[in-house]
Amino acid sequence: MSLVETYAPHLPYLRRFSRALTGSQSEGDTYVRTALEALVAGDIVLEGDLSPKIALYQMFLTIWSTTGAKLEADREDEAVPAKRVRKLPPTSRQAFLLNALEGMTPADIAKVMNIAPEYADTLLAEAESDIEKELRTNVLIIEDEPIIAADIEGLVEDLGHSVDNIAATHKDAVSAVSEKKPGLILADVQLADGSSGIEAVEEITKTLNVPVIFITAFPERLLTGDKPEPAYLISKPFKPGNVKAAISQALFFHDA
């Protein structure tokens, strides 16, 4: 099988990875092209005992690391999530993107980066910690059940965030936002006085750009297909891990 047949299926994903790593489409594509030219010219040899994808990414990072790759200054037109990634130290950034973007396990990351598996775990933990610090914010919980609200508050605080208000009605939620703007909203759909968490969120987000996660026993009320639907929707009863993952993702990918 030729080089093209072997590695071509992985090139679109390598370009995606390279663009995320460098923060630039043109710069990322240049690194991929340089790596491929070195491969074709025989200047670099791929390890034959690795899968094609692992070997290709390993070769690419070798080229990237030895050409003086550095963290670039923030670009005015760069999306906020991309800026957050590029604030990570280079090795942590590589490990984070290989895991989050490419779905690689710590064992695969260790092979790609030529490091011990234990160090891959360490880099991922450091990246997660750095991102959590970067994302730390204040939260508004819109929930009418005190026990559920307390559970959500505990999950939020476990991640290092602070809860400013817990609102049980539409009116309370709007009032809470007027007192202090939240960086994240977690909202139920049906509230204590019969009011709607959906309508409360719609009113709030008319003037405030904030990520929202709905946690509800009535997901069908939001998943109608008739209008834009929420990106983050968790059904009750919820699993703590799902809520924590949704919080991290909503904050990380929100383009403030």
C-alpha cells in the first residue's frame, strides 16, 4: 500500500489538530505540509510498529516540536475557545488536544508524544486543572426543588465555581441577574409558581451573552425541532458526572 493510501484518510483530522494546536488555519496547514514533504523526501521515517494514525501524528509532532514552535500571541479574530487552548503550556496543550479533539487514550498520547504513559496522565490532569482555573465563574441556578438545587450547587462548587443565587421562579431569576450577572446559568424548565424556566432564560439572554444548561424532567419540551434547541440539556434524574462534564464544556466552548 502506498503512502497516500495509508495516510490520506487521516490527513483531514491531522489538519484539524494542527490548526487547533497553532491557533491558525494557514499556519497549521503549513506545518502539515512541511511534515508531509519531509516524509515523502525520506527525511523522516515513520515507526512501522505503530498504527498509521499514531505514527502520522507522532511524526507531525516531531516536526512541530523541532522547528521552534511557540505559543503565538492572541489574535483579535481568534475565537475565545481557541485562545483558551493556546494558554496551556505546549506539552499540556498537545496532550489535551489529542485527547479532547482526537479522542486518543493516554496510552496513545504517550506513543504520539514519545513520553511515558504516566506522564501523559500528568499532562492531561495539568491541562484539566489549568482549564478549570481559566473557566472559574459565578453561577445562577434556576430550580424550584430545594434538594435538587442543593445537589446542583454542590456539583458547581466542586468544580471551583461559586453560586450567587438560587431562583425558584421566573421573577426571582430575572431579579437575580439584575443584581449580579452570572457567567453560567443552570435552569429547570418548570418552576415553583407555574412559571417557565425557558421563558426566564429567553428573557435573560436577550441582553446577556451567557452559556445555559437546562436540567429538566421534561426534555421533550425543548426537543421539538420547531425552533433552535439548547446545546446542553440534561434529563432528571441526572448523574453528577454528566452535569460536571456539561458545565466544563459549556464554559469552554462558549464564545464570550
